[in-house]
Amino acid sequence: MEQLLTTRELASRLRVSPTTVRHWTQAGLIPALKIKSNVYRYDFTAVRNALEKQRGELPKGGEGDED
């Protein structure tokens, strides 16, 4: 396991806001280790794998939608 990241560090690596990371955590979209109330740590590899898996499950937009 690599070093665990804070919400802010993960957001920086993913190029999203810390608020987005918190929303993804609350929605259960990314794995997180809860340290205490509203304090989480993240394994970057596990988060990246979860996001890639979800991305593969999403329908591709715009294909075949032309009239």
C-alpha cells in the first residue's frame, strides 16, 4: 500500500476540487479510510482503479444519438 493521501492531496492529483472528492466519498464512489468524523485518507491506486471501473461501466455519450 502506498502512502495515504488527504482529501486535498487526492483532489490535487485528480485535478478536481476537495468538495468533489468529499461528494464522491459520501456517495460511495471511491474507497476511503475514515480516520474520525469527516476525516478521510485515500489510497491513490485504489481510488484510481475504482474510478476507472466506473468509467468503463458508464454508457458512452453521443454515440448513435444523431437524428
